[in-house]
Amino acid sequence: MNWRSEHIWVELLKGSRKRSNFFWACILFLGSLGFLLVGTSSYLGSGYDRFDRKEGIVCIFRWGFPGIKRRVFLRFLMRDIQSIRIQVKEGLYPRRILYMEIRGQGIIPLTRTDDKFFTPREIEQKAAELAYFLRVPIEVF
């Protein structure tokens, strides 16, 4: 609606209060809320590695993302462990990951794949201690 007189002219503008803008604002809010929930659950997702030399059994347990298949539980014999592997990549995105190679299962990461807080010396020391405990060789790739 416009209003006009001899000295004043008022023209009303519609602005940005449209239904489509409210719709997209809600979609963006729900999307960002989803990312927040995934990030929080990832932060709280943890687990353990249990190496029992007396029983000869290795158990690896991890909490995953919320859902039906939330837990990861691997159990295998120590004699199936072939080696402990270290992957060290330096550069712009450094990676220092410790793996365990299992006969018939492939390789299983023991440290987080995004963990950049291990120095090469720390990851090497951890691998040496674990390989000594399990009595398996160390491979570097």
C-alpha cells in the first residue's frame, strides 16, 4: 500500500519476510543441528583395546555413531596377528597411524586416523611396546 500527499510520498516495501525465507532458515538450522549432534557423538565416541596374553585373545571395542549398529566389537586370537604397522606421512596434512594386521581380516587401525597429536617418536615407541608384548614384527609403510 502506498500513501501520497502533496509533500510526502510513502511507499511500503514487502521486505524479506516471505514464507520461503522462513522455510530455508529452518532447513539450515536443522542441518547445522545435525552436524552438531554428529560432532558431539564423535567426540564422545571411544573404546578400548584389550590384549590378553594368558587367554591368547585380543578384543577391540569402539563406540560408533548413534543408531542400531552403534558398537563395534572385534575378537580374535593373538596367534592370528601378523604384524604391527606404522604409517607416518609428513607434510601439510601429517598422518601418524598405528595398525594391526590380522590374518584373514586385513588391517585394523588402533589409533584414531585423524590424531595428529602423536609425534613420530611417540607412535614408534607405542608400536615397539605393543609389538614386544604381542611378539610380532613391526612394519613401516
